[in-house]
Amino acid sequence: MADSTPQAMPQEAAPISEPPPAAEPLKTSTDSGNGAVKFASRKVCVYYGEKQALFDVDLDVLKNKVTALIGPSGCGKSTYLRCLNRMNDTIPICRVTGEISLDGVDIHSKAVDVVHLRARVGMVFQKPNPFPKSIYDNIAYGPRIHGIASSKGELDDIVQSSLEKAGLLKEVHDRLQEPGTGLSGGQQQRLCIARAVAVEPEVILMDEPCSALDPIATARIEELIDELRENYTIVIVTHSMQQAARVSQRTGFFHLGELVEFGETEQIFTNPQDERTQGYITGRFG
Amino acid sequence: MQTAILAVTLAVLTIIGFYMGRSRSVSVAAGNLRRLHSLPGYYGYYVALWCGIPAFAVLATWLSLETTIVETLVIASLPETTQALPESRLNLLINDIRNLASGNIVSREVDPELQAAAERYQSLRQTGFLAAAAVTLSLAIAGLAWGRRLIGPGLKARNQVETVVRVFLIVSSTIAILTTIGIVLSLLFEAIRFFALVSPLEFLFGLKWSPQTALRADQVGSSGLFGAIPLFSGTLLISFIAMCVAGPAGLLSAVYMSEYAHPRMRAVAKPILEILAGIPTVVYGFFAALTVAPFFRNTGAGVGLEISSESALAAGVVMGIMIIPFVSSISDDVITAVPQAMREGSYGLGATRSETIRQVIIPAALPGIVGGFLLAMSRAIGETMIVVMAAGLAANLTVNPFEAVTTVTVQIVTLLIGDQEFDSAKTLAAFALGLMLFCVTLCLNVIALHVVNKYREQYE
Ligand SMILES: Nc1ncnc2c1ncn2[C@@H]1O[C@H](COP(=O)(O)OP(=O)(O)O)[C@@H](O)[C@H]1O
Ligand SMILES: [Mg+2]
């Protein structure tokens, strides 16, 4: 039944063979001269059954930058984020139109396997959701299903370095075999980040990763995001404008399913062009 | 008949009480219902309860005591010599008196003495009934008047009605619990009587089961052997086969239903699967005996295997089909209870659906699934009809599924069928077997429920 030895399993997904992010063989447009575009979306609309949740969103996510998505709740931030790794495919009634490309390749094209896509685009959820397994197995889960490690030693190394990158190693190095669900909320969320990092993604999507955490754990995660930016592209949904201002370089403001304004974080917060943005960041609504 | 009319009259009075109470409270409120403590309906129930409870209580008491009282009085009026008869003869006599009074056939010559007694019996009953009717009716009317008088703005009718309702509910549930305790105790006492005749060691560890006891002292061969091991092993063998069928089929169909099936497919397939649980077991029984068993025997003959026509295999397979719905509906519940966040976490790492199911969902749901298996197992062990029809009576001690075996339940049935002396070892053995069965299924159920609950807590 439950097979915990990955070696014995047939591998459905071939090991990821995408080029490392450093090499850029694919065509990429540059936007505002600020860096390479990782994700480019054009006219993205999302429907839940009859109801339209997103309207013609055009948004470019830049490489090695933190992009924050803000807006009142229910405005479609999560919906947009979940388009980027095609997580919306798991909702039967959900339909996505428009074009989203990752490194210039349409993620909805036949050539893209959603399993590969999700390995390249990791996700961290609002509520920490470690699997009911040991800390070690939580992190080894992704590498095992993608066949990243060829030996036990290599897997150990991946687990160690992922925990290190998520800033959790010091706290848990002597109890890797204990259940991940036994950690504190903040530790669980960092475990989930380590779990995502272990698959060596290029992009990490975070959906309100701190909303279930206390201020200290939040500060810890924000620090971590800043460190991760060096090697990963990060898109973070947050309902806290302070958080967006602290961690992001670029910010998009959503309202009622539309991307109202998108630009440099500093510009959005100091000199918003749209009066809805202004109203939101000065606290007049939302 | 008379009693039924009386009961209906009382019920009508009670209903009248309800309306009187309600209208009384409305008139007390004088147009402003907020002056009342409770809604008018509660005053209605309040009066109805005053009217109904004492009257029905007296009626019930009378009905339960009537026979005893009347018979005692009739016996007391009989001549001394008759009264001195032994108990069994006296009972026969009373029976005749009763029959004579109600115009049935009587087993002896009707002498004037008997005739007089019967008349006396009849008139006593009539008087008794009239008295009871008078008492209950006046109680009902008095209660009605009393309850109505008590109504005033300050009367906390709602609280009192709620109290009565609670007491009523407690009494109802106590009945169920007491009955269960009573059954267990009777099993226990009869089993103890059995163990006085046959040693528990022989019963639990004996390898031969042949419960025929000698009727005459000079009869040969039927000494009665009560070694229950062949029955236990037969039960386990059949249950094991059943679980081999139901476990995979139930679990896999639950996985399909909860993870793969389109909602529309699920809406159709789930009820169909549940129909399987609603088929009477006797239908499964003849399906097993008339269709499956011959099929297995013929197939076996075709490939050179000797399969008995009452094989453990046929009974086990059909029983397995019967318990598929148990396994699948419990597994389905626990799989659906695994939080969506687990699935998303796994998909988000690039896992496929089957990887997610195998490595995240099933492990997370495992305790609940195990609990479901245990419940299904206890169902299989206690199942009777299928094995009575398909498994046979031969108490073979074997693990070969192609042979005939017998089970605890089948033996209980055969031990008690037909006319039995109630205190022979043979009959009492049924109680000992029943007790064993009860203990095993109880343990399985307790463990299973414990496991399932523990698992539920994990995600609350
Ligand atoms: N699974 C779903 N089914 C139907 N409607 C949904 C679903 N998820 C989100 N929505 C709708 O889409 C809109 C945007 O939701 P969401 O993206 O979750 O907002 P946000 O994350 O900004 O709070 C909301 O109106 C919500 O009701
Ligand atoms: Mg959201």
C-alpha cells in the first residue's frame, strides 16, 4: 500500500533536465530594463464555473526579484498565483484563458508537463501543511518523486542543505526523524519552504505565508525571503502592506479581479498612479 | 378492545388538554404574549402532560398487574383442597379457567366448580377494568383542571416541559442500555452453566467438535466433544478470505470515488455501492450456495483442483462482496477527511495524482482505514446467513480454502434448531460460543472505534 521506499517506485516523471537558471538560452524579453522576465502573463482571465475571478491580467515577474501581490481579500491574488504553477488545474470548475509563459515558453502548451512545471515553480501555502511524516521525509518527498538524488547520501545532503537554506537546520538537526507536524507554526512554515526548496525550483510562490504566524516567526520568514531572492524568483501574496514594502522589489495591486497597478514597490507605495491603489494603501478601504 | 378504547379516550383528553392550556395561556396574557414566560404552545404541552402522564402511568400499572391480581383472587376463592395442589397442576387449572372464561377449548371436564371460577374470573376482570377506567379518566380530568389552574404569567412552562422531555429521553436510552446488559448477562450465566459441564480448557483448546450427546446411557459414539478450535479456525479462514476480497476492492473503490471520480460519476456510483449493503444477507446466502459454489467447483474440476461444493472459498468470497460497502464507505470517509492542503502540498511539489495518493493520502488516512477494516472484520466474523447456506457443517480443522469448514455462527444455529432440552451441554454450548463471538467482535469494535477516533482528532 503506502510505499515509502522511493527506489522501488516506477518513476513517472523523468528527472528534471531544465537548464539551471544561470544559463539563459531561451528567448526572454526585458521589461523596464530591470532584469530578465521569468513569468510573463498576457490577458489572463480565470473563471470559476460561470463566475469570472480574474480579468485580463498582464504582469511580468522578474528574475531574482521578489514580486508582491496585494489587495483586499477576494480580489483574486491567490487565483493569479495559482495560475503560475497551474495549481488551478486541480479545481474541476476552474478555467484559465490567456497566455502565461515561463522563460518564454507557454506553460499551457502541450510541450509542458505540469509535473515538470510544478517542480520548477514551487509553492508555499497560507497554512503550513507539512505531511504527517518525519521532518526528513517531508523534505525528501520532492527529491524522491523527481528522482533528484541517486543515493541515500545525496538525499541526506539535499535534506541538510534545504533545511539550511530555510534557516531551520539549527533547530531540528537532531530530530529529523520526528514528525513534521510536531513543530511550531513558524517552524512548520519554514519546513514547507525547505520542502519546496529541496526540489531546486526556479520560482517559489508564496500565498500569504505568514498569515498564520506570530510576529517573530513572520520576521524570520521575511528575512528568509530576502536571502532566498539571490537564487530564486519569488512571488508572494500578502495582505500586509508593510510586509510587501519590506520584502518586495515590485508590487502589484489587485482589486475586484483586475490588476489595477503594477510597478516598483517604492513607486507603488510613495506615488501610486491609480486612486484605488492610493485608497487601499492609505487604508481607505480593504 | 375495551382497553384500546380507554387508551384512545385518554389520548383525546390529552390533546384537548393541549388546546385548553394553549388558549388559557393566551387569555391569561390578555393580548400581550410577551407577558407570558413561555410561548403558548408550551402551556399547551404543560397541561397535556399533567393530563396524560398520571393517567397513562396508572393504566400501564394496571395492565401489568391485572393478571396477577385477578388470578390470585380467583385462586383464593377456590376450595382449600384445590389450593393445596402443586404449582404445575395449579397452573394448568388456571389456564383452563382462563380459557373457559374467554370461550376457548378446555382440556378437562367442565364441572360446576370450574364454571363458577371462570365466571368469577370474568367478573373480576370486568370490575377491575371498570375501576381502572374510572380512576384513569378522573385522573386525566383532574390533571387537566389542575394544570389549567396553574397557568399564569409567572409559570415557567417551557422549563418544566423541557425537563419532562429530558427525563423521557433518558428513560428511552436506558431501555436500550439495560436490554444490552440483560442479553450479555444471560449469555454469561448460561455460558457459566456450560463450563460447569465442560471444562473451559477443553472448550478453548480442544481440536474435536462433535456436540451430539448420548440420549441413552447405552448409546455408543456420541459422547459429545466440545473442542471449539475447528470452529474458530473455520471462522477465521472464511473471514480472512472475505477480507482478501473486501479489503482491496473496498479500498480501491474508495480511492477511486474520492480522488478520481467526477462528481457526477460519484453521485451515481456511491448510492449503487450502498445498495450492496442493503441486500438481505439471505440473498447473498443463496447466491453463494447456488451460483458461486458450483461455479468454483466446476472451475476447479476444469483445472484439476478438487473443490468441495461447500467450500470455505465460496462462502468467503461472497461474504467479502457483502462487506465491500463497509470497507469502502469508511475508507471513503477517512480519505475525504484528509485535508485538501495535504493534496495541494503534494501537487505543488510536482507529484502526480497516484504518487499523492500512495505517499501522502493513504498514509495520512491509514489509521482510519485500519479501523474500517477491523469493523468489517467483526461484521464478517458475526455474519451468519451466508455461512449457514454456503459453508457447511463439517467441523474440519484445515486452512485449505477448497475444503468445507464450519463457523461459530453456523454451529450456534444448528445447536439451537429444533426441540432442545434447555439444560443439555449441547444447547448450553451455543451460549458459550455466543459469548466468545460477542467478546471477539466487541474487542474488534472497541479497537476499531478507538483507532478511528484517534485519527479524527489529528485533523480537528
Ligand atoms: N475554488 C473556488 N471555487 C469557486 N470560487 C472561487 C474558488 N477560489 C476562489 N474563488 C473566488 O475567486 C475570487 C478570488 O479569490 P481568491 O483568489 O482566493 O482571492 P484572494 O486570494 O485575493 O483573497 C473570490 O471571489 C472567490 O470567491
Ligand atoms: Mg487568498
